[in-house]
Amino acid sequence: MGATVKAITTTEGTPPFHFSEAALAECKAIMARYPEGRTKSALLPVLHIAQAENNGWLSVNAMDAVAQLLGIRPIEVYEVASFYTMFNLHPVGRHVLEVCRTTPCMLRGADDLIAHLEQRLGIRVGGTTPDGMFTLRAVECLGSCGTAPMLQCGAKYYEDLTPAKADELIDRLRNSAERSNYTDR
Amino acid sequence: MGRKLLLEHDGKPGIQGLEGYRANGGYRSVEKALKTMSPDEVVEEVKKSGLRGRGGAGFPTGMKWSFLAKPEGVPRYLVVNADESEPGTFKDRYLMERIPHILIEGMITSSYALGANTSYIYIRGEYFYVARILERAIAEARAAGWLGKNILGTGYDLDIHVQVGGGAYICGEETALLESLEGKRGNPRIKPPFPAVKGLYECPTVVNNVETIAAVVPIVNEGGEEYAKIGVGKSTGTKLISASGNIRKPGVYEIELGLPVEEFVMSDEWCGGVTGRALKACVPGGSSVPILPAHLLFKTVKLEQRLMTYESLSDGGFQSGSMLGSGGFYVYNDAQCIVRSTWAHARFYHHESCGQCSPCREGTGWMEKVLYRLEHGQGRMDDIDLLWDIQRRIEGNTICPLGDAAAWPVASAIRHFRDEFEYHATHPTKVKDPKHFEKEPFVPKPKLATA
């Protein structure tokens, strides 16, 4: 996604970052999968873990901790984190609703679903509700064209959505104690 | 009812787990290959099968395998491409989610054939939950002795790891995938060298799609010649088709190659016909292949029946044909707007361009902007020629095929639906309603017969 530039934040005002013991153990197990001298291969999976540990986004502090863990330069982490769509370089809501809008979903009513969610949440695509509960995004193909319209929230796919089903989902997420994250941990 | 080789046991109780999979004949190909065949004999069967890469390019798999360099003392790798991101395609997710062990089995047999002792599955990050399913399947297989050291007492060792991506269509391109697997941005590499010589960690590597590797299972079980009996000409075997859009029964279907397109769309066994007023168009092989208008979908320009094969779908070249591609088959009814859908395609490619080649980085953005303004009633007649000009300057001028993939949907839409683009330039008020063809379809100008 290099054609759309993502900027990283500064360290100013962001809390320090430390991996939890469980997360660190998981990272080390991943790092062991690669041949000697190739631990950098673990960068994407480790970034996912760091993001899940940091309220769903990658602060500079979190990325620096990843660099230190993998023994690579911070810039090697920044350039990767800013390339891939799933890494958030700014704080996000507790639940990020990612509605697929690519052509096959468009053919089955993705535009209507997005409009409904905008109205229901009172925000536009790209925005976060003032209570920090939801971020709404329109994203490109999630590989769920046969069950469109659909959205992803954390590791879960919600498919064959209708306005009523979307409302039900929002209510359920609002009452959920857990933050949604991709790693589902 | 056609033969099913990959989805034969789909939906049977317990098929997701090792026990249920074994009860339905699973892992026979591993026993057969490791105990009774040499690696070269496995490669030979794959060659005989005529299997072609199921990710979209359709390159003969046996030939790809035979290009693998085998220098002494250098490890070789099999990497499975599970970065399924081609719009319209969701077959690999279906297969991995419902029958994960068929991929693991295919990987063991294929890795043995290639002499690889470590193999990776690179799966798109959005499929995290599928990665968990695969991890469970790998753990089960390992506990039962199908993976690890000295498999079945044959002395062959293999480990399989699952790697999640970070959300980037470009990582489906095999060299971008390898870059990503090495922990870098997904920028495609300049070729040569090809991965078969210098791939993962600069070692000889084969990258194959999920469905391709799964197909190795029936090929080894029944023999390449048996597999090649299914299909037509150089399109052998079965293919998973992801069917979506305006049809009654969207889903993943395993078809024998050679099925007539008309039967696939209209029969209740498959898509079940078109929803809405009438069929307008179809993208038969994922968003990168040319769109076909209704009159060219069931019959070729020579009025021959169009078949679900690599050759028949591309009959007529880019003038009147398309491609089988990844089998991402999406159907448009006449309430849909071609300009709007082409804008969505262009937006997709702009978002997914890695940015290293200027024609693609800049051109995809320009196409998105021009298509946006046409679709939103701010376009001009000369925008159509401008779009044509931009796509032509992208095609063939980039390191990887993403540039072509971005150009073709735009070129084919203008080629077949130019009237509709002109309508957008001349009826700005009408097209400002996003559902401008919902009440009444667009009717193209009558064409004069040409000799």
C-alpha cells in the first residue's frame, strides 16, 4: 500500500511500551521458526503481537521495542509498519469495523452497509466515535465476496450482513469487555 | 454432477480434524510418495497431470518444479501462497477453513518431491483465524508423526510454519511474498533471478498457490494420467471457482474444467442463475482479468460455446475474451454501473500498488481520480481517451504484473462499454445518484453491423 502514504507518530506523549511475559514468549517461539541469522523474518507476526499489546496500534515506542527484540534498526520496523494496511500508526477505537467495499462487495450492497454504519455510529468512514468505542473503515477485498456485504472486526468476519444484523453486532460489541484485535488473543 | 477431488469430503463430520480426515482416506498420498516413490517420480506424476498454477497465472506446475535449482548443501524451500487477495476470490479460505489437512498433506508430498525440509505457508493477515486453524492442523499432524523428524520411518524430515502477512495484495506476487516473509516491505523483485534459483533467503524456492498444492494429493493418489483425463485439452483436472455478485447461489464450487460457462451460471447445481432483471457482464477470473459483456460470456465471438477452461475463456484475446485467472467469478446484473465498478477496481489497485514503479504508482492514482469524477458527474468526454492513454502507459512498463492487472480492467471496460462512459460525461445530473441504473438499465446505442 505504498501508493497511499501512512505517517508515523512522534514519541511525544505516548506511554512507554513493554511486552508482557506471555507475549514475549510467543514472540520468541515465532523467532525460532527461521534459520540462523534470519530472525527479521519474524517482523510481521511480532508487529501484530505488539499492536495487540498496545491497544490496537503501533506507537514509536512499541516499534522501537520490536526493533530491539529482533536486533534490527528502528527504521527497518517503521518502513514495514507503514507499508502494510493492518498496522495502525495512530490510536484506534476499541473495535475497528472494516467494511469491504471492493467491486464484488459493491455489487452486493457494500455501499448501503457503509452508509448505514455511518448513520448508526454518527461518524464518517475513517472516523472514531467520541467515546473511543468504534472506528469505521472502508477497506479493500477481504476475500469474502460470496458472503457480501461483510465486515471484519479483529480476527472475526461478519458476513451476509443486513442493517439489522449490523445493529445487533454493534450492540454486542458495545457491551463486550474485550478489545477486538487481529491476533484473537 | 462433476467429479470432486478437493471438496469430495467437504462438510462431512470431523473432516476439519486429523481423525475425520484420515477416516476419509487422508494422508494416503504421503504414504505412497514417501514409501514407494522417489522425489523425481512425484515430480513426473505432477508433470503428467498437466496441473497448472491455480493462483491465477496458470503456469504448468510440474515445469515450475523442474526448474528448481539443486546445488549441493543449499536448503530448498516450498512456500505456499495463501495470500488470497484477488478481488472475487475466496476459494483458498474456504478450503483451508473446511479441510485444512488437505493443504498440509499436499505440502508434505510436494516438499518431499522438491527436497525441502522446511516449508512455510504465507497467509494474508486478515485470515488470522484461518492461520489458527492451520496451526492446529499442523500440531495434530506433527503429534501423529506426519511431520517432524524421520516421517514414517523413511528418514525424511519436514517442518511446516504458518506466517501471517500484514494486509497487502501485492504480497500475492511471489517475489513480494518472499520479501514479506523475510520481514520486509512487499516490493516485488526484479527477475531474473527467479525464485527457483534465488528465492527465500537466496535459496532455491518454489512458491505455489494453496489449491495447486492441494491438487497434488489426488494426483499422487490416482496418478497424473488419471487426473489429466478430467478436463479439456491443456485445462486438466478440477478447479475451485469462487462465485459471487448478482447470482442466486454465491459460493465456492469445484468444477471439472470444460464445464460450459452458461451451465455454470444458469444451472441450479452451481450459480443458480442471475438475480435482478438481466445479466449485464461478468468478471470470470478475478478483478485483474478483462470484463466480459453478457453477449460474449456464454459464446465466443465465433459463436462457439464458451467453456470454463484457460483456453476458451481467453478465446478472442483481449478484443473479445478474458481469462480463467484465479477463478474469481463475479456476475453483474443490469442495475450495476460499469463506470462505478471500474472506479472501484482502480481504487483497489491504487491502494495496493507498492509504489516502486512510477507508471503504476502514479497511473493507478490518476485512473482512480478520473474514474471518480466521471462516476460522480464531474467528468468530460475526453476523460475516456485520457483513461485509455494512462492504462496503455502502465501496461508492460512495471516490474511485476500489478501494473497490467490495474490496466486491463480499465481497458476492457472502455472497450466493451464505451457508450456507458460517454453517458456519464453527457448526463452529469443523472449519474450523481449513485444508483443511477437501478430503476432503468443503461441501454447502449444500437451498433451498426460490421463486415
